[in-house]
Amino acid sequence: MSNFQFIATEFPEIAERARKAEAFALTSPVESCFNTRAALEWGVNWMYENDADLEWPFDKKLASLMHEPGFKEIFDPYGNLFRELHLMRRVGNNAVHNQKVKPEDAVHLLKCLFRFAAFLAAAYGEEDLRIPEFNDAFIPTGDELRKSKKEVAILREKLAQLEAQQEEKREALEEKEQANELLRTSNARHQEQLRELRKTREATAIPHALPKAPSEAYTRKLYIDAALKDAGWTRLKMGYELEFEVQGMPLSTNPTGTGFVDYVLWSDSGLPLAVIEAKKTAFDAKKGRHQA
């Protein structure tokens, strides 16, 4: 059994290195911390590759990735977890450089890694998992787990290969992004050229003005009639809906006292619903409202 079985399905690479860290925590602490750091790096890189809110910085070393403000903000709600991530990185670096590590230190880092794995499963996992409590009994103590210095060196070499693969992958992503940026720039230039071409064509192909209408009143009537018909008033009769005669006009402006309303819209019961007065656009709309 392993404390990291719960992430084996969705995060197999991290689970593999976590199990190795667990296997050697008591018998080979240096190797255990070495694998803890490797699992941490896999997890951090996975977050940058899969979390749309994280952007790769220019320097893609583990320390730089973990010092990005956006990365730190993710862990703000989780107490000391962010500090624990840096502890795993620092002690793991010491292990890589053959610094002495105590078994109890390796176990502590293992529990830090367990909390990080629980975070990944809860925050990014697709399955609804029940994350168990850390069980110290799952840490092996047998001599069969002890590795020779040669085997440790092999593991270090594998980590170096892993880091080289990660670097190649990041370089490939950068090249792809550069190609995409060139394509976007090219498309932007092409769109700008199309806009300029369209402006030139519009200037020469589209008439600057319509042919002169018989009168401005004709033009106003044309637009208003079209709007009324579009609203359902399709049968406008002269003398009723159009040019409706009214009495009692101000004698100061109309000596006969007789006037004509441009439009009257009637209800089915014969009551006027609306009066419309058409005015030149140069006039204030209040003048038409007052006359209506």
C-alpha cells in the first residue's frame, strides 16, 4: 500500500515518484528527498501546462515558476502549503548535491508532498475522490529497500534526463508560441490591408449622395410611411390617417383657423391613438410636439 495511491490514476507520473520517495524515506533519506523534489517539479509543471490562469515566465526553472505571483496566489487559502512546497524544493536540492538528510526530515517532506498531492487531486482532478489520512505505517522499513550509491546516481541521471525533456518540451512550446505570434501579426497586417482596400473601393464605388428627391417633405413622408407600415399601419387613407383636417388653429399663424395634421392613428373604436407631425431635422423636436 501507498499513501499516494489516490492520485495514481489522474497523476501517474507524480504518483510514481511519490511512491519512490515514500519507499526510501527511512532507509535512504537522500534518495527519498530527491524523489520528493522530482514529484514536486512534475506537479508544478503540470499546473503551468493545464491551468489557463498560469503563464510561463521567461525563466522556467522550478524556483522561478514557484515565485510567480500568480502561482503563489493559488496557495494563499491553504495556510503553510506554499512554504512547504519551497521546503521540498530546497531540501530536495540539497539531496541532489549529496547533502546529509535525516530520515525524520525525509518523512516530513513526504507529508508535505502528500498535502500537495491532495491539493492537485481536489483542485484539478476530474474524479470525486475521498482523500485518506496520511498513514505512517505505509512507509517501508526493510533493508531490501536500501539502494547502493550507484543506483542513487542512476536515479540522479534519470532526473537530469527528465529535466532535459521538460526543457525540450518548454522550448517546443516557445517555438510554437513564436510561430503563432508571427501568424497573428501576419493576419493583423492582412486585415489592415483589407480595411484600407475597402475604404478605397467605398470612396470610388459608393455614390456620395442619393439623387435629389422631389422635395424634403417627400423624403420625410417616405421614411415615416415606411416606418408606420413596418409597425402594421398599412392602410393610410388621405383625409383620415393622412392630412386630417382640424379646426381651431391659432389665427395668428393661420387666419382661416383650419389646419391639417400630418398623421393620425386611430383605434378600432374610432378614438385617436397618436398624432404625428413631421418636421425638418433642423427643427427642435419640441416644436413638432407642441404643434401636435
